[in-house]
Amino acid sequence: MSRKVYVTVTAKFDQQGALTPLNIRWEDNTLYEIDRVLAVERAASLKVGGVGVRYTIRIGETVTYLWYEEPAWFVEGK
């Protein structure tokens, strides 16, 4: 069963106010660099609940989702 995992994210705001996540610190303190943001859209997490801005991101060869549900970031964990 999936669960909502709150994570620490380092992000930047550009001059136009766009928010871009740069890395994720997992609950075991492992730091994952985000290689690329592939898409940004408002969406719900159907697996664990919650609505916010969903970032489709690539970390290495893995494509996954990261949500910004103000004021916190979360991912779908197992």
C-alpha cells in the first residue's frame, strides 16, 4: 500500500516566480539530485490523497512525481 511521504526539498524561484525543485532529501537522509523537471501541473495524488502542484521529475533513469502541497512537499512512498 502506498503512503504519503513528506520530504525536504531544495528549490529555487526564478525572476518570474516559477518554483523549480533541485533535490529531495528522503526520510533516511539520502539526498537525490533532480536531473530534470519534465512537467508541472496542478493535480491530485490518486494513490495517497492530496492536491497540489505535481512535478514530473527524473532522477537518474527513474521518472516519478513530486507534489508541492503548500507548505510541504511529498512523494508517494511504498
